[in-house]
Amino acid sequence: MREDVTVTDPLFQVSTTLDGDGDVTNLWLVGELDVDGTATLRAALADCFARGSDCVVLNLRGLRFCDCAGLNVLLEAKATADRIGSELCVEGARAQVARLLALTGADELFADRVRRLPPRTL
């Protein structure tokens, strides 16, 4: 595995690593993904898709917060991956991000890798 690119902004960082011969690209998201971080993530994703990786894994273990602007980028990335025949996986979502995915139904798109939350009772 080699580190390829690190893109930072004050509250959000994306690091890219390539596994093996570049068939799997890992994006490590750290910080808070809101409207200010969307351009950073879009650029990193565009680079991954341009490389022609068979699989892009978004590691969300370091992502403390994601709002609807960040969610839209994740959904756009999934649509792009499906269109070009690449696999997009999300793993390691923390409670806040996992809840956002569950409440919006987006967890179904990333069902194999996103931790499922139990139903809430009021």
C-alpha cells in the first residue's frame, strides 16, 4: 500500500492510498464533511475514478460529522461508480454518520459495509 495524495482544508482532510497494483483505492476521510469540504472530496473522488480503480473504499472512521451536502457527494459518487462500472464501498461510519445514512435510506446503497443501527424507540 502506498500513500498517494493528501488533500486538506481546515476542518476536513482526505488521504488516498492505493492497494497493490491500484485496483483498490482507499480514501480516508477525517474531520467534518460539510459544504466547505465537498469540493475537496469531489476532487479526490474524481481522481480515483479517473485512475480506473475497480474499487474505491471510503473509510469514514475519522469522519466526525457529515451534513446533507456531504451526503450528496457520497450519493453522487455512488451514482458515478455505478455508471462507470466501479465498486464504491463505505466502511467504518461512526454513529452520527451511520445515523445520517440510516435516516435517509442511503445505508441501503452501501449495505455491505455500513454498520446498521438498531431502530430507535421514542
